[in-house]
Amino acid sequence: MPSPSTTRAPSSSRLSARDLFAGISGNVMEWYDFAVYGYFAEIIGAMFFPSKDPTVSLLAAFGVFAGGYLMRPLGGLVFGHIGDRLGRRRALTISSLMMGIPTALIGFMPTYAQIGLLAPTGIMLLRLLQGLSVGGEYTSSAVFVVERAPVERRGFYGSWVVWGSVTGIVIGSGTAALLNGVLGAAALRSWGWRVPFVAGILIAIYSFALRRTLADEPPPAHDGRPPIVEAVREHWRAMLQAAGLSLLNAVAFYTVFVYVVTYIQLFDHLPAAKALDINTLNMVAILILLPFFGWLSDRVGRKTVTIGAALLLAALAWPLFALIHSDAPVSIFLGQFGFAVLLAAYVGVGPAMMVEAFPRDVRCSAVSTSYNLVLGIFGGTAPIVATYLIQRTHDDLSPAYYIMAAACLSAVAIFTMKRAPEQGPEPVRPVGPR
């Protein structure tokens, strides 16, 4: 029978299924847009950033995308403040509108041929606005869901926040692929690419409607100082540890599931359709595995799962990347699948770990700032760093070393992490009869 120091009586849940869907729906919107923009980047570049060199147009389109990413830390500060001062529901409601409306407006934006420089300027401003909302969306939803979940099931429910993000990628990629198959190249280039952006407003409306009906709790009391100031002064060690926890997520996910699609085409010489098929299948594998690892963390402990996943990634990143660097689709799939399993274990537990590291009065600000600084710097640049490493070292497997280094640093950060005193001991529920 487990000792009293490691267990806690089950608590009643304030998190209904409707609350859970409301919490994760914005993540679906956020990553749906991510996938759609990336899939149609070549067309967007030609329409809004015309150049005699198509590569220049593509780079300009991705540059605007990266610019939106650099807004994440600012968004984290803004929405962290809103969540701590005005309540979690208010932060979630505003972020869903700030993500959905610009996405739809991109679908209606006139091209460079129609309005000149106003077209790329408009796209850039809309992407920056989206980046601001993205900085508050994921972390605000993580705080909302984990706070309302039963204490002994926070890992499981927190994993659904990540599940929403991955679902958005799968829906966005599937929508773009469907349009690519149904429409001809001319129709897709003329108007078809706009359809998924305009359709994104449906997800935003659904998310906004759900979130408006949420019962909100009174925001935490403050002494007049901005919550982020209090967080930095009183909890800077915990913020550094939460940033360290986020590092492996940023480096590994963006290398393995964003950059690798290009890597498979350039170095393995597979067509884009095949690379996307492999990537999509492994994204679906993550969807299946996320709730399991969240559930497991509630039984064996969050540190056990995350440190185990980090150390395995440090040990296996090179052989798994070697499998990906193959001309055999089965080997490529198995290599990425290995990453999918380990990353599902790692990122699925992240929301609960971050939320439990901070007291309620500064939680949104501390989590949003720690997470978004790392994602903005290391996540947005991971594909560029991977490309640079290969060019610099002439080693096609060098991105694996970047993942290994991040895994080691994150493992150290996790080992030193502590739960906020108000949380009490982690309510581990061992597997098996009790």
C-alpha cells in the first residue's frame, strides 16, 4: 500500500468535457494556421512577395512567419498579465479572437499585383498579431486546464492541451493536401489557397463561443506590482527551470516534425508527398500516445517520465536520425516514429509540470514568459540551426547532436525542478493493486 506521503485523496473535478474542449480549441486553431501557412508558403511568397527569384519570395514568406514567432515572448507577457489580473477565461477568449480574425483576413487579403506594397505589409501585420496571440494561447490554456483538473489526474488532462496543438497540425495539413488533390494547380494558385484560411474562422468562432460560457474564478489577489515582476523577483529559479524543461520541446519537435520534412526531400530524395505522408502518420502516432503518457505520469511521477524521455532522446537521437537519413521509406518512418514516442512522453507531461511549479497568483505570467521565450528563440530557429549545422560540419546527421545537447540540458533542469509549496507532494498513484 502506498505511503501517505506519496498519495492524496482523489479530488472532485471542476473540469467538464465542455471546459476541456474550450481550453484546447484555441490550440487547434493556432496550429491549424501554422500548418496551412507552411504548406502554401510558396504560393503566398509569389502572391505577396514577388521576385524574379522564387527562392527569394519563399524566404520572404518564411521570414514573415518567423517574425510572427518572435512576437511570442511579448504575447506571453501580455496574456500572462491578463490571465493573472483579469482571469484565465478572459485571456483565453481574447486570444481566440486575435488568432482567428487575422487568419481569415489573410484569406481575403488582396495580392501585391492588386494593391502593391500594402499587400506584404498587411500580411506582415496580420502575422505579427497572430504571433502575439499565440504567445498567450498555449500557456493560458495549459494553466486553465491543469488548474481545473483533479489533482491526481493533472498529467492526463494536461496532455490534452498538447493533443489540441497536434490535432491542429493534422487538420491543417489534411485540409491543404485535400485541396491540392481536388483542385488543379491553376485554381489552387488563383483562389484555392485562400479557402483554408477563410475556413479557419469557423474554428475560431467555435472556440470563442465555448470560452464565453466558461465559469470564471476570481483572479488572484496582487499587491499592486505587475505579476511578471513578482514572478521574476520571487520565482526566477523556477522560471529558469521551466525554460529548461521547454528547451528540448522546442529543439526536438521543430527539428523532427518541421525541418525533417524538408530534410527527407533534400537528403533522402523522396518526393514531397511521401515526406508529408510519413510526417502525418507519425503526428497521428503522437496523438494516440499523448494521453497515455499523461496518464502514466499521474502514476509513476512526472519527473520519472520526463527525465526518462530526455535521457533516451540524448542516447537515441543519433541512431534515430541515422534511420531517417535513408532512401527506404520504412526506415525513415521508423526513425521518426522513435522520436514520436519519446517526444509524446516528454511534451505530454510538460503542461502539468510547468503549472505545478508556480503559485497561482503569478502562474500565467511565469509559465507564459518561461515557455514562450524558449519557443520563440529555439523553436522558431531550429530549422535554420539544423541547416547551418549540416552546412558547417558537412555531417548530414549533425542535427542529432543539437537534440542531444538540448536533451541533456533539459534533463538537468527537470531534475532540479520543484513543485510550488502550495501544491504539496505529487499525488503519485502506483500502477497495480493498492
